[in-house]
Amino acid sequence: MQDVKEQVALTSIFASAGLTAAKGVVGIMTGSLAILSEAGHSLIDLGATVMTYIAVRISGKPADEEHHYGHGKVESVSALAETALLFLLSGIVIWEALTRLIANHGHAVDASIWAFAVIIVSIIVDFFRARALSDTAKKTSSRALEADALHFSSDLWSSAAVLIGLFGVWFGFAWADTVAALVVAVLVCAAGWRLGRRTIDTLTDAAPAGAAERITAAATRVSGVVAVERVRARSDGEKMFADLNVAVSRMLPLDRVSALKDRVVAAIHADMPGTEVTVTTEPRALDNESVLETAMVIARNRALAVHHVTVHAIDDKLSVSLDLEVDGTLSLAQAHEIADGLEKAIGEELGPTVEVETHIEPLQASDVAGREAPPERVKAVQWALSEIAAEGRTIRDVHDVRVRETPDGEIVNFHCHVDPAMSVQSVHEKVDEVERALRRRSPTIKRVIGHAEPAR
């Protein structure tokens, strides 16, 4: 797109240069003040097209350390300058036209075939380049090319006014070109006003019409978005930038929040291609969040490990109890301070009538160096597990036994089969019984982890 914009702008420069030279030569040859004025107009157009070409080249540069959002507004600055130029030229034409009408005199014009020829050629050239510039401006959202297209559209009507004036002079109406020029100047002012408003809106970061509503609708359709809190949008050349805040459930883990943000961006891109989107998420407690979920998310936000969270309704109040794991090397005073902070946070969230109790226990060590136990030790542990399981008659087929030796003691892992119809609670209790019995038989075992599988 950038190459197309530069090519169209460059072509317009050559066209302006050619028309300026032709009008200047014919104006001098015929003594036509109107054509000489057109030559001056075309000379200013040449300067405007050069300015547009430079603006288009600069606006295509990527973002850098000084311009984090790119250089797209350079086109708007160029468009604003061209709009001011349109008003200036229209003002001069209106002033001169009114002066001529009030003074009731005109300038002698030699309506020769060369005068008609250069104006007709000018009209044809302005028509095709204005259409090319306008089409490219719409495809690329280029303010500078849009301003150039408007400029040369006004030139087309200005040349048409000169042509009408030449015909008027041909038929003896010396004031005809003055009146036509006045009408065209007024029309150009109106068009310049519309372009100027759009350009100023871009420079002042005015939100494009309907953009916020479309962005909100696209984000709201994404599953997981609780609400769209704030939307800000602005255009910069052919790009649009959108910033939005969306509320999400605070129960979502970070990876799912990141995926949700990606889905929001994709939804907006599908409706508004090319938009650069920044999504900020705000965690929210949903109305259907349970007390258990509330306690777990508060502990997670404080980077604390909790388990065995139970919630009981006692008369008109709630009782929450949980196991809190802390570093085993901490003093009791330090651990108690952590527990108090957690209890206070849960109480503040759920209300002062909620009773919160924590059971402090040491956090299981991680990254402990160890080694595999000798095969005879593994066989002895497997035999002991099988014997204990046989006594209870619930745990069957103990297998995949692993014994690791660590500085703190042995760690045993095993798999077993259990009736698939049993509840999780019952299975957990039976496996715990086997684990405790094994530790009583062998004091060197620090921890036992049993994995129950449904029996076939």
C-alpha cells in the first residue's frame, strides 16, 4: 500500500509541473489573466503535491523510540496545511471577484484556440488524477492523498469556471468568468471546511464514529469476558488504535487470561482489520463464586499453598477451615503471622461474621537430591505394601513401586487397583490407611504417595 501511495503522489507531481508550465506559456501568449491565475494556482498545487509526497514517505516509516505510534499523523499535518492553502486561494479569488464585480470592469481576454485547448487538457488531467488520488486515499485511509484529491477536484471546477468564462468572453459577457470563479471559490471553501474538520479530529485523537460501539460489541461476544469497562479509539493515517479494559473472573489462571486477551484481539481484528489493539484485564469476583473458590483465590494471590478447605454453615454464620503449608524452617511466630494475614484477608472478603481457622503444617520440601533404592529394598517395600493391602481387602494389586533415598528419608510411590464404584472419599481414606501402616512398619520412610486406579 505504501508503494501505491508514493507512486500516485509522484505522478501527481509530474502532472502539476506540466500543467503549470503549459498554462504559464499560454497565459503569456494570450494575455489572459484568468489563465495566468490558473498557472499560479497550478504552481501552488505543485508545491502542495510535493508536500504530500514527502508526507506520504514519512508516514510510511515504522514506529521508533521517539514516535511509538508511528508517523501516520504527518499526513494529517500535511492535509491541514493543504486545507489552509485551499482557504487562502479561495479567499484571494473571492476578494478579486468581488472587487471586479463592484468596480464593474473586467480584464481583456484573448479567447484563442490555445486558451481553450490548455484549459480542456487541464480539466481532463485533473479529472483522472483526482479520481486516482481519491481511490487510493479510500483504500489506504490517507489524509494527505484525500486532501490532494479534494485540491485537484477544486482545480477541475476552477478550470471549468475559466472555460465558461472564456465562452462568456467569446459571446461578449466580460463578467462571466468572474461570477463562475466566485461560485467555485465558495464550493471549495465548503469542501475545505469538511476536510479540515476530519483532519482536526484526527490530530486531536477524536474517536472515529461508531468505532467504540463496534469494538465493545466484538469484545463482548468473546466467551469469558464479563464486561467491557472502557474503550478508547483513535485513528492515525491508515491505522486505528484501540485500548480497552475488560473484566474477567478472578478465578482464571494467568495462561487462560492471556488466551482470552488473544481472542478479544482476534475478534476485533475480524471486524476491523488492521486495528492495533491493547487489552487490559481486570479481575472480578463473580456473583456465583463459591466460598471455597474465594478462599482458594485469596490464598493463591498471596502465593500460599492451602488444601483441605472446608466450609460449614453453623446456624447463621459460616465457618471456614483450611490447611496452610509454610516453610518448615520458619519459626512458629513467623508462620502464625502468615496465617493471621490469610485469615484476615478471607474475613474481609467474606464478611466479619465468617469464622476462619487455619492449620499450619510444614511445606513438603522440593528439589531434594536423591537416588533409587537398591532392588532388594524395593522388593521389601512392595511385599510390605501388598501384605498391608491384603489385610484391608480394599486395596488390590499393588504395583509400580518406587523407592527413592533422600537425606531426609525414603520416599515411596506405588500404584494399586480399587473397586471403580467406590467414592473418592472412601478410596482416599483406604489409601491413607495403607500409607500410615507402611510408615509405622518402617520409620526410615518419610513420605508415601499412593495412586489408586479403577480395577478392570
